Amino acid sequence: MVIETLNYEAAISKCDELAALVTRHTDGKGNGVHATAINQLEFMRESDTSATMQGVTEPILGIVVQGKKEVLLNEETYGYGVAQYLVVSVDLPLCGCAIEATPAKPYLGFKLDLDPVQLCDIIAQTNPGMGKKENSVRGWFISDADPSLIDCAIRLTRLLDTPQDIPFLAPMIVREIYYRLLIGEQGEAVRQIATSGSNMQRIAEVIKLIKADFTKPLRVEDLALQANMSPSSFHRHFKEVTSMSPLQYQKQLRLLKARHLMLAENADATRTAYQVGYESPSQFSREYSRMFGAPPMKDIERLRIA
């Protein structure tokens, strides 16, 4: 218990140090996601708790550096705060918002894209015999960050002050971050991302197929065949990894795309419904209202005002 308390205090202290660095690199740039000179690395800054970010999140590591955040996945809500991190290991439709943020003390986040190929390389070097289990694990998790993981994030962020060092040192620090994740309490879940033939990897491949052709009718039997599973086994594993059925997943992709089209291209609801694969505009309106809390045009009007 004493060790856990000391670890937590050390992690909080290191987050304060990381927050100062992220603040310096995002000051004056406004709210949102900010790219950096390190390809895999982005910072998040948000001072408004009413703002939401919704879309398909690809495999990432996200550390809360300051404030608190909430993510919604298929009507289930998960919160995490300073010195905690989220790992998403398959493409998932997530809605996120800061729940503790002010202009004086904004929400700050550290976001690193995860590369399964790099993870696979590290697994092969450190413990090639592991990761052969056939149990499914969730495609996301939230955990407490060890001080050593946050220290890696600090060193990676500091490289932004010496751009000439980034090509040589950044890949080494990123590898260390992957290593820290693999030896952490959620190591099995991280390992499944890169384990050839694992249920998670097979589901991840099917998800890419659904994303590539989400407007067309979905046949679970065909997807199960692609995953080399029986339809019942595929359905069960898909739900274990994503928290939703394949049809629910496709529906969320369609509705997210529809929202984007109406907002960015000023498209009307009926035309958008057909464009994203709906045969019935009334069904589209019902499902859109259920997901976003308002009918299509009211929701878009609300977003434009905000």
C-alpha cells in the first residue's frame, strides 16, 4: 500500500512537469488537437467542458496530464483523470469530452499513435513465447500510469525543443513507451494488438473491412468467414472487443459520417441518409436522434452555433 501511494504521488508530480511542457507547446493555439514535429505525437487542449470530440479513434495511448476526461462508447461512459491513461487497441467510434477544464486550467492530454508493427518487434525481442492465448480482451482500457511511463512522455516532449535530436532519439523513446505498456498491468491487452492470429487482431482486420465499405448491407456470415470463425463465435468475440455487435458498429460509422457530411458540406438529411447507406430517411432520423440527442438538422444547427 505504501509503494502504491508513493507511485501515485510520483506520477502526479511527473504529470505536473509534463503539464508545464504541454502548456508551453499549446499556448495561444486554442482548443483541440495539436500536431507536433514528432509524427506519432499530438497534444490535446480543451478549456470548455461543453465541447465534444466524436469520431473513429485508431489505436492510441492517451495520458491525462491535467484535468479530467470522459469517453462514451456505445452508451457506456468511462472517466479518467491526471496520471491515468487510455489505450485503444482497435478502431473504435468514441465520443470524448473534458469534464474538468477551465480557461485558467485547461484539460491537457498527451496522445501517441500505436503502431502494431513496432509492438510486434518489441514482443519478438522481449518475450516471443507470450501472447498466444485465444481469449478475447477488450479493445480499450483505462489504467493508472506508472511514473516511468510518464517520464518517457516527458523525455519525448522535451525533444520538441531540440528538433535535430528527434529523428534519432524519438524512435528509441517511443519503443520504451511500448515496452512500459507491455510490462504494465494491461500488458496482455497491449500484446494482443500485435499478436498474429489473436482474436483481437482478427477482429481488427474485420473492422477495417467494415470501415472501408460501411454503406453496403452487412452480412455477419461473410465477416465471420473472413475472421476464420463460426458466426456465433465471431459475434461473441466482436462484442467482447468492441462492446457492440457488428451491426451496431456499422450503424455508428454511418451516423458519424452523416454528421460530418451535413456539417462540412451542408448536405440535407434525406440525401445524407441515402449517401451513408440508409434506405429509410425516417429510420435514419430516429437512429441519429438516439445517438446524438436531437434530429439531424437540429443537431447540426446546434453544432454550428456552438
